[in-house]
Amino acid sequence: MFVRNKEHTWLLVECWASHATQWCSRFEDCNSTLLFFLFSQQGQFTNPETPGYVGFANLPNQVHRKSVKKGFEFTLMVVGESGLGKSTLINSLFLTDLYPERVIPGAAEKIERTVQIEASTVEIEERGVKLRLTVVDTPGYGDAINSQDCFSTIISYIDDQFERYLHDESGLNRRHIVDNRVHCCFYFISPLGHGLKPLDVQFMKAIHNKVNVVPVIAKADTLTLRERERLKRRILDEIDEHGIKIYHLPDAESDEDEDFKEQTRILKASIPFAVVGSNQQIEAKGKKVRGRLYPWGVVEVENPEHNDFLKLRTMLITHMQDLQEVTQDLHYENFRSERLKRGGRLSSHGYILPLSPAYVLVCQLASLHLPHLKRHSSDKNIQ
């Protein structure tokens, strides 16, 4: 409502005054119950007990609700020679059966067999939190007589997932990008040798700049406690000798509680993890446990005194977010910067194409004249 002169102004004031008087008289007739209701509703938006409280302390709760609603994605790759118990360990870790129809090939089929990539995706839900877990298995690794190039297929798969993510990230619709990048690689080491084999060294050196490598000693129940500790020290010494970069757990922050700091220290001291896998329920000491039954006793899978299975699972679960962040901030950024250094651009099919000299010249001219064009456009708008 616009006021044109003083008469209109006084008219508007008188109108407001009359309405206010009527409202006050009606308000006085209301009972105390209505007054209590009004003031109790007003109290929902104030907090007199903490006058300095604003409310942004609840931002982590908003992120938590959004993350739980969206769910989580994680891709785990398992690499190692056949017969080391990779499939059994994965089924034991996540209490599921990812390979119900697997057929074990014979020795004749393994002679000329090449490495295959088998990706199995399963939706796991626990207490309302959903996890889209993708396990990438590599059957045929190290089985052929000539295993010189057996890991080229695995490296190509890791690079292809980076390529696909780069293409999706550079596309028009980036709202629903599926992250199939490999966040962690469990590399299984045979317990029967005296350390790392030449194939182990070459493979880990080929992928340590592309994925987080976690060395795992398979079938640790074949080793005594002294043999297990000796093999762990030997493997770590050879990893340092050959300059292999494995995944290192981040240090606990100073404000963390003492239990978490102690857990982090124990996990770091347990690398490489010596594990035993089994899905069989065995009765031991009057209770049902998952383990392996031998003539001399029972090896319990989830007993930390028998093997490092619980430590490996704890490392994977408690540091899953860090594994994803290292993949994004380190490995993927290295891949992306390497692509940019090559002077490539994305084609419509997602492949990196070399830039033509004419395209480079046009980009250089555009970068030189862009400030002049912006200044000319702003001057024109002012006029």
C-alpha cells in the first residue's frame, strides 16, 4: 500500500490503531491455556539456556543423514596365485557367498590360461547403512607357465576405471556418477616361500602408484608363531629394499581417545596381515565358532591370538573412508594430471585423444583475447 499524502498517512495509522485495539480486547478474553500454547510454540525456536548457541554444530548430523541416505560405494580387488584362499577370505570378511557357482579349472587348462577379471557386486545393509561392495577377483594370476605379462590385464582394468570416472566427471550429467575405481588391493603372498617371489615384487611395483596395496599372508595356519613373525619381517624388509609403496595407515590424531590410538598402533604393527579364512561353524570350548578343524585342535578365524583376520577386517572397515580419499586425492589425481600432461582431450566415447596443432592454436588465441573481449563487453554495458 502506497501513501500519497499526509491525509492518507493519518488514515492508515487510525486503521491500524483500531485493528490493534480490537485484537488486544480479544486477546484479553483468551484463557491461560491459549497463552501457554502460544509461548510454548515460540520456545521451539529459542534456546535460552545457551545464549551463544547458533546451531551450525548440527552440520555433521546433516552430513551423516545425507550419507546414510545415499549409501556408500567401495571396490576391493584381490590378487594372488590360485589356491591361497582368496575367495574364502572374502566370503569370511563380509559374511556372504560371492562365488556360488565357481568352477576350479584343472592343471591342463591352466597351462595357457590368461588372467581374467571377475567383478561381483553385492548390496550389504547393516543397521540402516547401505554399502555397495564390488569385489574384483583375478583368476588365472600366476597360473600359466609364462607369467611375465600376467598382470597387464589387471593394470589395464585399473586404468579403465580411472578413464571411465574421468569421462563421467567431464560429462554433462555428473549427479549420478558410479565410482568403480579400485580403492584397495589385497595382495596374497604364499606362506610356503621365504619371502616375496620375483612375480610378487614386479606386480606390486607395477601397481603401487595406481591403487592402495595391502599385503596379506595367506593360510597363516601353516606357520608357527615364530615362523610367522620371521616371514613378516622378511617381507617388510624386501618391500623397503625394492621401494614398494604399500598402504600405510594414517596416524591417530592427538584428540583421539587412547583406545583408538592403541588400535591404530596394533594394526600398523600387524602389517602384513597373516590371515586364515573359513565359513564353517565348528564347536570349540562349548561354543560355535568359524574355524578350521585339525587333528591337533581348532584354528578360530576370529581369534586374534590365532591369526590377523579381525585386524584385517578392522583395518578395512575403520579406514575405508581414508582408502577412498587416498584413491581420489593421490592415485586418481596422478592419473588425471598425467593425462593432462600428455595434452589430451576427451572424445565422445570417453577416450583421450591427442590435440591437433590447430586446436592448440585456437585455444592459445582465445586465452590471449579473452580479457580484451571481457573488457570490451563491460564497457559496452556501461554505455
